[in-house]
Amino acid sequence: MKFGGTSVANIDRISRAAKRVALEVAKGHDVIVIVSAMAGETNKLVGFVGETAPLYDAREYDAVTSSGENVTAGLMALRLQEMDIPARSWQGWQVPVQTNSAHGAARIEAIPTDNILRKFGEGMRVAVVAGFQGISPEGRITTLGRGGSDTTAVAFAAAFDAVRCDIYTDVDGVYTTDPRICDKARKLDRIAFEEMLELASLGAKVLQTRSVELAMRYKVRLRVLSSFEEPSESAGTLVCDEEDIMESNVVSGIAHSRDEAKMTLISVADRPGIAAAIFTPLAEAGVNVDMIVQNISEDGRTDMTFSCPTDQVMRAEQAMRAAKDAGAINFHDLVADTGVCKISVVGIGMRSHAGVAAQMFRALASEGINIKVITTSEIKISVLIDRRYMELAVQALHDTFGLDKAA
Amino acid sequence: MKFGGTSVANIDRISRAAKRVALEVAKGHDVIVIVSAMAGETNKLVGFVGETAPLYDAREYDAVTSSGENVTAGLMALRLQEMDIPARSWQGWQVPVQTNSAHGAARIEAIPTDNILRKFGEGMRVAVVAGFQGISPEGRITTLGRGGSDTTAVAFAAAFDAVRCDIYTDVDGVYTTDPRICDKARKLDRIAFEEMLELASLGAKVLQTRSVELAMRYKVRLRVLSSFEEPSESAGTLVCDEEDIMESNVVSGIAHSRDEAKMTLISVADRPGIAAAIFTPLAEAGVNVDMIVQNISEDGRTDMTFSCPTDQVMRAEQAMRAAKDAGAINFHDLVADTGVCKISVVGIGMRSHAGVAAQMFRALASEGINIKVITTSEIKISVLIDRRYMELAVQALHDTFGLDKAA
């Protein structure tokens, strides 16, 4: 059971979360509880670090920002003990959660189970583990990146071969689209790992992407549910294998992201190796390029368009102008368009249904929305459009694919 | 160098503290910095624990309350790095600071120096260590009790054979008495360990008592100084061996404590073993008895008076009435006087000067102050008096022993 920051935001909520744990203990389960920091705490600590040292040492960043989870873990253990449930807290280094040395975005490499299993053997019923953190081979504290407690939870579920991994958050499941944008959005009972992965990476901030990857690889039965709803067996959304979903719509969800900018290099000399010449310096500058489109070449010159997060536009421009100055590439002009957004339709049903793209484009056209860039994958079609049409596009696509009705 | 909570209360103050560390590094010293939690943080965490579980597990209390120091340690290391000083943070378990298992009031048993010394050997100039915390033989986090970072600092100074141990706090040294009560109070340049011990245990809250004991045992050159004053060689008060103090007044300081209550058992049967019969149940009830006076016996009965902290009066009464009901002791009445205070004069010079007690009693008598209880030790004379005379008594004693003038 993993409780996110809003689910442990104060002592009262920690107490309510503890009651949910108690229900599972009463059913005879031993439980590993993964906790986040109290809502706002990690942001406060990140702020301290930025204020202290703008160019910070990631090892010290980790030492500072991991402390919020330790507080919640201790408090949760205390609360469970008050309810006569044998419990104790574990910090990352005590388990130990072994990670690599990529401070600030470390990957879990192993979770030895013997320490915690021995305690279960001695009568402990709940191990409360501080999420988000681990220990490097050098013995320094590491953190797993924002949202990393989801990954901690799935990794523990895999390591301990858990019956279930329940992620308690402030939403009651995964929706067909953002309910704040489309009031017909419907909660999904089940979603396939692959779909969840696309949705997570497309900005539906329900689960950390890596936690979904891990759950898929280790076949963890992952459930997303709200800690503010009454407990029930059917609550939330089950993230599961494709085979466990009997019936589904062709399209499962519509994702959107405001955080996209479109950049176009005008009139690039079209020669073999030009793509590498452009995207190598961008990668080296740390620009996360998402979509890439190359227009038809005319007279040996072409336009090259790509998208990246809006806060990386300046970095991308610097990298491109530097590459031009160094003679590595040649272009006439560089145009950045920060007034766009990305809309994606996602669904494993696309694999076996032709015509999803055409239906998507027709729906957008009938609302007079111009498509600027298109990319597709096996289970996803994404387009960049003018940002002011974002809500309209999401609503139109939600309607056209009938997402307000279950399959 | 140890920085208390007010000296690291925010990023600006951490930055100022780091500048002091930089001065020592510039002189060629390697430095171990011990930090407290930001002012108020530990109280907040203690409050969380109390709110979560009134009868808390001390192991979880320690896991929660130790986290404030981890934050400050990381931030201080980051600040020093920003100033191009090679620094890193160490949490208690990383050093490791080995303690016993007395959670909440653990004692340091060993501080292996090899990890930190190896880093100094590799070019690190400052090790920033989270104070107040350690690790038990069972691998659980322990804390050293409130004010424990002073003890951490002295223990590190002893383990690493430090040139000096500078304790930065919000007062600029140790005073002859509380300046808020007596405007003639004078800062002492030096004070003997024994005197500091008496003053610390008498309520002058400058240093944790155990840190002074430890400094005395290991001959640590201990200096108390303010982090809000300009650095200078002569700043603060040096706590040192008696032999290092050339000239001193007979009396070094006047301490006072409001937190005293006087309890008298009226007409106790005076028989061998009666003191044990009274004070054993008090000890078992956790009452910290301070002064004890037995009046002259008349007709085989006597009055027994003792003092204890005011918040333990009820517990003491319960213990005494229970002992009476059980037939272990017999007394006519139990009178609690919570309107008293304790005034003490402290000075190693008393050992070689007769008449200090007489001079003290004369000074109080000439102000019309009645003495209720007297106790003496080799370097201290304490009296209980009516609380409303506290300020007057302190001022009169400060005058009579000429404490406003250096020896």
C-alpha cells in the first residue's frame, strides 16, 4: 500500500490511512506500506536547496530532500502501534534499498528481503518504508526522482511477490481524460500497462512512468485508488496485463500536455547525416526532444520540426545556433512556437482497428482545428495543435471515440 | 564547530555560519561542523509525534525527530561547496555514531574516525555532521536528548583530537548570572569545567550537561560563543581546566531556577531506613529529587523536606500517598510549596576560601529574605527561597561577591 503526499498531509490523514492498513491486516495480510513526504514538504526542501546552492551537488540534494519521507514513515508506524498493530519504520538505507549512483534520478537495483521478512517472522504485521529513497554503492543516500515513491512501491511489490500493489492518491483512478477539461470523462475500471505507460509519459500525472514499466516487467497487480473514498473491492483502476482486459474500447484515453513547444529549423541542407548533426547537440544540451518531423525536401533543402518541453526552448536555440556557428549544420532560420499543445489518443485496441487516425483527424477538422505535427506509435497517435483549442479538441475526441460509455 | 538551531534558522543564517567555517578553513584547518535542526523544526516534529501517538515508541520518536538535523547538514555542505570548499554531509549512521539503545536519551559509545579521516585525506576540508543522532547496535536511529548536538560536538572533538570545540549559539558566552535579571551580569572569559557543570545542571541552559562532562573527561578545549557577533580570537567563554584559569573570583556565578517545588512530609516516624522508604518510591515514580533536608528529630518523629521540578509535584504526592497506604511509611501530612525558587552560588574558589556560605546568608538576610532549605557541595551553595525574591536575591549576591568586576 502506497500513500502519496496528500494522503499523509497531516496527522489526521495519516490516521485515516492507518485505518485502511488496519483493514488489510484484519484480513490476515502482512502489509508493506510505502509513504511519501507530507504534501508540500519535499517542495519546501527542494526550495531550500535551490536557495542555498543554485548549482547543487546532487548527493547533498538527495540527503536533504529524502528527509520528508522519514518523518511520515515514523509517524505512520507510531499510528499503527497506537491501534495495537505491530509495526516499525524503515528508512531506505535500513532495508537497504540498493540503487545505482545516479543521484536525483537513481534506479533501484535490488531490494534484499531478508531484514523485513525476518521481522514479519517475529510478529511484525506492517513494515512502513520511506519511499523515494535508497542508498548508493558508496553508502550515500539517493532519491528516485519526483514521484519516485510509486516506483518504490512497485519495486517492493515485485521483490516481496505481493498479492497486490495499491497506490493511494488524491484521484479515485485513471480517467478516460482529464475531468477538469471534459466533464464526460469516465473512470476506467481497468487499463493495460502499455496504455498506462503512454498516458503517464504523456502527462497524466497519476503514476510515475518508471513504476508502470516496473509493474509491467514484473507482472505486479497495480491498483490506483483514492484515499478519500470509502474502501471497496472494486474501487479505483486496476493497471494490468492486456489479457486481463476482456472488453475495451478501441481508444482508452485522451491525454494532453500544455508543456510542449514546436521548433522548426527552416531550410536545412538535406544531406545524409543531417538528422544526427541536429539531434546530437540537442541531446548533449539536455534537450528532451519528443516529436520529430521532416518535411519533403525541395531543391536539396528541407524544414526540420521537433518538439520539446517549453522550458528547454532557450537551451535548444543556444545549441542550434552554436552548431551553426561551428559549421556542423546550416539553416536559414529557427522558429520557436510556444503556443502549442499536444493531444494524444491512446488505446491497445488500435493495433487491430484501422482508421483510428482518420477518425481522429476528421473530428479535429470538423471543429476547425489545424494539425501542426503528427506522430504515431503502435497504440498512440499524437498531434500538436494551437493551445487555445486544447479543451475543444479533448472534448471532441472524447465524444468521437465514445469514451463516456464503457465497452 | 557546532551551530545551534538559531544559528541555522534559515538559509541566510546557514550562509553566515558557513562563512565562519570558511575562515577556519582559510587558516589551514580541516573542520568538522556539527549542526542542529533549524530553530523550531525539532519542536514541530516532537509535536507531530505527540499528536500521532501519546504513548509513543521511542524508536519511532527518534526516527522522526532526527530528520531536522539531516536537512541542515545537507544545506550546510551545499553552502560550503558554493564557496568552493570541498565539503560533504554525514548522517549519524554514515559516520557511524555508535550509541547504546537508550532511545530518546542515548549515550555515544564510539565514533570510528576512519570514514571521515579518509575523506579528509582525499581533499575534503569540511565534514558536516548531523548532530543529536546516532545508531544503536540494532541498526535503529537513536537521539541523544534535547540539546544533544552539544554532546555530539564534544564527542567528535574528543574522537578526532580537535584543536578546539567551538559551540556557536545565540548568547555570546557564559555570564556571571542571567543578564535579564541582573544588569550587572558580566561575561566570563573563562570558566572551569566543574563550575560549568554546576551551572548547566542548575538551569543555565547554555550547554547540555553531558557535553560538559564529556569535555572535562577528554580535556576538550570548549568555547561557547555567539554566531551573531563578529569573529575574534577572544570571543565567547572558554570552558577549561581549573589549572588554565590564572585568577578567578571566589564565586564565579549565580544561578537560579524557577522550576523547583518544596515538599515536606510532616511528622515522619524517625527510624533507620526511613529515608530509603521515602525516596525509593519517589525514584520509581520518576521524580527527580534535588535537595533533601531532614529536621532535628523530636519524640521519635521528624519532618522530611525535599525539592523536585514543579511538574513532578503531583506524581510525588501520588507516590507518597501510595507508600503511606501500603504501610511503607507513615506521616502526618504532606505539604507542597510551589512558590519557591532555587538560588545557587558556584565557584571553584570556595574550596580554598572559608566563609562563602556565611557571606551569602548575610547578604540574603540584609534584604530580609528568608531561607527555606540549604544544601551545599564542594563548589556550590544552594538555597530555596520565596519565588518573589528571586531577582532581588540574585542582584544582592552578584553585588556581595563582586561579580561585576573581573578578578
